[in-house]
Amino acid sequence: MCGIVGVVSNAPVNQLLYDALLLLQHRGQDAAGIVTLLERKFFMHKAKGMVRDVFRTRNMRALPGSVGLGQVRYPTAGNAYSEEEAQPFYVNAPFGIVLVHNGNLTNAHALRSELFSTDHRHTNTESDSEVLLNVLAHELERASRGVPLNPAEVFAAVKNMHKRLRGSYAVVSLIAGHGLLAFRDPYGIRPLSMGRSADGTVMVASESVALEGSGHVFERNIAPGEAVFIDLQGNVHSMQCAESPTLNPCIFEFVYLARPDSVLDGISVYQARLNLGETLAKRVVSTVPPNLIDVIIPIPESSRPSATQLAHLLGVPYREGFVKNRYVGRTFIMPGQGVRKKSVRQKLNVIASEFKGRNVLLVDDSIVRGTTSREIVQMARDAGARKVYLASAAPPVRYPNVYGIDMPTKDELVAHDRTVEQIRELIGCDALIYQDVDAMKRAIGSLNPKLDGFDASCFDGVYVTGDIDTEAISRMNGNRPRIEETEEDSSRLALPNHSE
């Protein structure tokens, strides 16, 4: 669950990368990093924190060069508390390579052993991105041994990488003295797009909003399995490097992760959420007659498009009943104080007049752990609601995600091994309505018939890479960052739509 960007230009790119990372901040708030390339030297600054806090004027001045890349990170593998695991990652041979990665390798454990015993390469962190970088370095070294590095050799290296890597990966890397390389896994699970500005600058980024918001015109998505190499003169070379690529983007991007103003793989995220509201309306009508609903209120923010469409189709008033405090910081533990866990009530406040004496239908984009939903339902009751119904624009989240979303283990998922009625009792609402899995796929898939399908594994338990079993999930969960008792759980999926 990260945002990545890369730029090749004929002018300094430090400000451009900073602006793009701000537009991708919703994809990760744990750490941020930028690398620029001047001649054959890399200049890097990275640290834990938000983009606006990591980069100061002095840091920006120390990032010269007309080629660069950056990342905003939320950790899904490795050590969530280590500055060492902020990206980009760097390796000095061959050539000098830096890399940023969005996704999650499902065979990182086996690759790490392979790198040590066969490739004779050392990794110093638990990050799967460092593993990916070293595989790239090894394959580039093999492909270019005794010959100059040309696009053909770069693409040969990516072909061999696809044969070794499993899982999801959208990658942007810089090869010192040569150019920028971007590629995507053969299933296209995580997004990656490319655009160009009027002055010839070429940018690749996780979402189209980063291109358009920084003055670039979206050209196309990088295809599953495709590699794009942009040399230092801005010439773009591309090749399909996977044997049997298929387009199966992560459906959670459209449900929740991506910004509504982005278009991913030919699908408007905003329209996808409107469509989810339309199909959800049919589920609501079969559970709660519309004449028993006085008002429809979204739980900010990703659920708003679905809630507006739902209200329109049911002929029920749409109201804003929650106000989000965007400036809630971390909890500081002072000597002599106990641990104080942050409440949802610090992040959301109710407009009591919208609840008092009414039967309220709350709409959320998804329900993961259920703890936030339970507290929000209670807030509605405390504000005077007569009845509180809850509708989810997504189906029950029953299975862990292994492709780069910070999804809890199955035991932490409220829907795992529970019926809808059991979940309703736990959350405490008067009725609970979930989206249907097949209806969700049809609602979003209809916006691009060229898709081969979706990765919807957290809803249907089907892992598109075909290499995931219970043992693999257990192993990856063992490497999942844990939230300490003294830490706030700042996962986007632990909050009511953390940021949009």
C-alpha cells in the first residue's frame, strides 16, 4: 500500500517529485523518500513521516538532477518502525541502482535464501523491496555481462525477474548513467500509469491523479508484465516481458484505496463507487424498506459517492452527519501516564440534529475489523437516532490480503467465520447490509470489458497468482508489522476512511 513516482526531464525534478508525492500521500503516511540522479551520482533523502514533514528546504536543495523517483510508504511487510526500511533502496552494483516498489512479494522468504546461497547477494533488512532490488541487480548483471547496457538487455533482465518473482509489484527504478526502468507484475495487481508534459518530461506514477495534478497529460497504463525503459534523453522504449500476462487489478483500489479523481486501468474510481451504490441499493431494499429510512449518512470519506447514488435511487434524503478532524496527531505517553488509546470520537464528530429521532442508514465503503463500525453506530445512538442501519459498499472482508494492502490476519477480520447476523450483533446496528461479491465485480468490471478479472481475494479467497495457501499466509503474517500496545493503529483500514 504505497505510492510511487518516477520522472525523466531536462530540468530539475526535485519539486516535481515532491508535488507528485503530495498527490499520492493517501497511499502511505508512514515514510517518504526521494532520489535524484545528476550525471552518475545519486542524491537521496528519506525518513519516517508525511511528505510535508520529511522534506524541508535544505533537503530539497540537496536533491539536484533532472531524473528521479520517490515513494510514500505504508508498511505491509518488514519492520514498521525502522528508518532503514523507508524507500528508495540502493545497491551499488551493477552500475548503481535505486528502486521503489508498491506491492508485496509472496515468495520473498525463498528469494532471500536464493539470493544468499546462489546469487551471493546480501540483504540487510526484512523488506521484500530490498529482495526485489537485489534480484533486479543480479539479473541486470547477468544480462549485460560483457556488453553495453541497452534496452534489450534491460528487458531481458525483467523477463528473468518475472520468472523468479511471485506476488504483486509495480516498480520504478533508476540505473545510474542509463535511465529509468518501470515495470508491473504479470497480473497487473497494483496500478502504474505514464504521462508526459508539454516540455517533454515523462512521468510514471501509481495513479493518474499524480500525473494530471503535476501538469502531465495521461498517456496510458503500463500493461501487466510490461517494462518501460526511459533513457536519459527522454526516449521511451517498451516491451512485454511476461509469457502469459493477464489484467487482474486489485478491486480494493476502486472500493477504497485510490483517490476518486483517479482513473486506473481505464476505470474511473469515482464512477466505480457510484456503481457500487447502485448495486447496493438493491440489497438495501431487500433488507430494509426505504420508507423505514429517514436519512442516509456516509461515514467519511470514500463512501460518499456510493451513499449519494444509494440515496438518489431510494428517494431518501442524503445528509452529512459526521465531520472529520483532519488534524488528529499521535498520542504522547508522558512519564507517569498510562496508555491512552485514541477513540474514533477524536477523529469524527457528529452533527446531532441529523440523527435525533430519525431512522438512519449509515454507509461505509467497507468493514474490516468492525471496531470502528461499532463505535460509530454507538455515536449515532448517542446523538439520538431511533434506529441505526449500516450498509457496506463492499462485501464482507473474510480473507487476508497478501498483495500489498495492510489487511489484518483472518482472526482480526470481523467477518471471518461469522454470519452477517453475528456481525450485526457484534457491531450493534439494527440491520446490516453488505454488497454482493459478484455484483461488486460486475459493477466495476462493466467499466472496462477488457479486464480479465480482479484480484478480490480479501472478499472471495481466490488468490490470482495461484501460489497462496494457508502456510504461505501464516508465513507472511509472521512478517507483518505489529502495532505495539503503546502505538496508535494508524492503518488506513483501521480508521474511518483515513484520508482521501
